[in-house]
Amino acid sequence: MAKGITYKSAGVDIEAGNKFVELIRPVVRRTFRPEVATDIGGFGALFSFPAKKYRDPVLVSSTDGVGTKLRIAFLTGKHDTVGVDLVAMSVNDIVVQGAEPLFFLDYFGTGKLSLQVSTQVIKGIARGCREAGCALIGGETAEMPSFYRTGEYDLAGFAVGVVEKKKIITGAAVRPGDQLIGLASSGLHSNGYSLARKIFFEHLGLKVKSRVKGLSRPLGEELLVPTRIYVKTVLRLIREFPVHGIAHITGGGFTDNIPRVVPKGCKAVIQKGTWPVLPIFKVLQEGGRVSEEEMFRTFNNGIGLVLIVPSSKAEAISDRLRELKEKPYRIGEIEKAGRGDRPIEYR
């Protein structure tokens, strides 16, 4: 009798999936907080919400991916940092509202599961969770034959945090005279890679192993530097100082993200030249003849997070940030907006 068709012969290896769970179990457990009430592998992840710590708790959630930065991982064969990016993109969005990230879930989709690659990715996710202080409590690994090209995968991440209602940071407290303090980024983070890839690999004809003047490492390694996670810094800072608004500089750069926390009647004035622009951005701008306007609306240009703080506290906050091993720069201030003014201006 002819052997029947199996799920494995159709391209889905359940045994490999089970082995993957066992491989990552100790890695994931190291991210657990005391509130985690289940192990990985169940139908749903359990988290005992610490309600007694709050008078009026508000849950804050965020979801994001890594975008086409993943293609650099495919080209280099280096998969241990994109997981950090995945966590960073969501937890940074949560903390800018004053919330502490509690737990994280991931989605990993691929055509054929490679235990070596997938384990590297999950180790990066776990590293990001430890940096953010949140627990990796669950996820989904989807093996979908013929859906993805060989050797490729996609990632999505989901984070949940909590903040006391009266302590939510919305930008409503921002007023003229407030100062803008930028925190240094580590590189491109996880945005603008479609433009960066077009400039480097199509326009300039470079490869991931290319050495580019001005960069201290091969191009692929430079492009894979993981996104900085600002969670612990921000949580420490907002317990000690008033912060009126925080902007995570992601897709849309300065131009789209800072106005999200600037109220009507105000505008953010950015003083160009007040922080060191990282070499990767200079190489991009010169190599692609990218306009200054396009640079500010696509990339972070060396600033990954912007704090809007009272002028009277700006110096003390900058000092505290340096104590917390950050690189803060006074990059501008809030001014009263006139009729027809844009919410952000560069000088």
C-alpha cells in the first residue's frame, strides 16, 4: 500500500517545532518576572497583574516589526540582533507614555524552520526583553512552505505595559520655553532601511562585506547594530524629574514623530548642529544625494529619543542622564506657534 501524504511531506515539521520550543525554553525563562504564572508551551500565557501597586492602572500596548532590516540579516547570515530590534520598537513606544513594559509576545513566520536561525532570533528577543525588564511569555512559530523564500522569515512583536493614569505622558503639559533633550541612537535603529538599501546596494553597488570610508566596520555589520532600548533610563528619570513629553524617533524621523507630542499653539524648534550626526547618516546623505529635509523625515540622524522637559530642570536632567550612561544633547526648544507655522522647524 502506498505511503500516505503527511504534514511533514507537505513541508511542515512538527517535531522540529517541538525541538525548537525545548531549545529556547531556558533562554525564555531567564526573562521571566515574578508575575509570570505559566511556562512556555501552553495555549495561553498567564501573567498575574500587580494591581495592588496602582491606584488607577492603565494598560498600554504596542505592536511592531523590524521591516526590511531583516533583509540585511538574510544577506549577512547574522540573526542574533534583529530580535533586540523587535523588542525595542514596541517597548520604546510604550515607555514614552510613561508606562513600564510588563510582557512581550513574538511571531516568527518562515517557509522552513531552521533551528539554528530561529534560536538565534529568539535569543535576541530574550536579550531585548531583559534590557527592557519585561517577560517574554509566549509567541507563535509558523512554518508555511512556499509562502516565504528559502532562508527568509518575518517577525512581529507585541508588548503590554502599565502606567498610573495620572502619570501618563501625553505631551499636554508641553509649553513654550520647554527644552528638547535628545538621547543618542546607536545607528539607523529599525527605520529607513528601504531607502538605505536602495542607496547602498543599488545606487552605490556595495555589498554587505564592503568597507566604506567613514565606517569602522563592514557595511552589513553597521546596518545590523541593534536599536537602543531606552526603557530603564526613562523609567528612572520620570520618577525623579518632571517630563512633559517624549518622542520615539522611528519611521517618519524628527519631522513626523516630535509633533505627535507637541500641542496646538506650540512648535518644536530644532537647532541643527547641536549633536554629532553619526557617520552612517553622513555616508547615506552623500552617497544618495539625499536632501536635508528627506533625512529629517526618514532617519533618526543620531537621536533615538527626544525628551521635552521644563527649562528649569534641563541641566539637572542632562546631568542625571549622563549618570545613567546616556549621551544627552540639548537640541532645541518649544516656542509659541504663529498662524501658519509648522509644528516643527529647523534652524
